[in-house]
Amino acid sequence: MATVMLAVVCCGIYPVVVYGLGRAFADKADGSIIVDSKGVIRGSKLIGQNFTGAKYFHPRPSSAGTGYDPTSSGGSNLGPTSKKLADAIAQNVADYRSQNGLATNAPVPADAVTGSASGLDPHISLENATLQAPRVAKERGMKEDDLHALISQYTDTPDFGFLGDAGINVLRLNLALDGVK
């Protein structure tokens, strides 16, 4: 009798409840896919993408495979005393300053030069976006004020208003920029 009851609960009721919850939250259960106005899948809100062009906001560095490969999720696993990590960060800082026209001693946000633990983080900090804004505005021939308004529009607030920091989803912001005429 116990086997029959467990079979009914575990093989019948539980899967139906989980499936129902998945359909109730279909966007999240299906991977938070971003589809453009033409019906083309452009990516996921949950997984970063590598943008390298000067007219785009750049994401944080990724150690996941060849960059934002969801099948190779993970950090570099280099510790704080690693010379390889220190050299990589120093190179990332120099590259960031060069790309964004910053002074050689200008402070750089940590998320601009270090990867996330998963290597797939789709967000950058507000400070990072603000430092990249002059480059993007110049490349696109936009006013910086218009670009800052777009950044504000695409800024995600901390969960529950206090958990974490505000961040900008790079894919969503870059897609919005491509949609701006």
C-alpha cells in the first residue's frame, strides 16, 4: 500500500504540480528568453553575452569557456594570491581605461575587470555603465543625457529594494540601443 501511495504522489501528483507551477511562471521556467519584434530569439535575461564593438556597452569579463558559454559555466578558480589573476586584472584595467578614454590612474569598477563566479552574469554596475556611456554616445552620435536616460530606464533595482545592488542587463540595454533611431 505504501508503494502504491508513494508511486501516486511521486510519479503523479508531484510532477503535475511542478509542471503547473512551471506554466504559471512560463517566462522564468523557459529561460527568460528575449525575443525581438520580428520574433527572433536574441538571448536570455539570465546569461550574459559578449559585446566587443565600441558602440555597445561591454559586459564584465567571463571565464566561462570562450566567453559566456553556458555549457562551461564557472569562474577562473584563481585565488587572491595568484600572479596569473593579478596580471589578468591589471591587463583588464589597462584595456578598460584605454577603451573608455580614462586617465591611467582613474578608478575602475571591480565588475569591469573581474568575472563573476559563474562567468555568465548578464549585469554590470551603474558605475560601470556610466563610465562607458561617453564612448557609446560618441560612437552612436547620441547625446550623453539621452543615453543616461536609457541607462536609468534599464537599471534593475535590488531585490526587495535592499538585497544586492542596482545593475544594468547589458543585453537588454544594447538591444534597446539598437532599436533607437
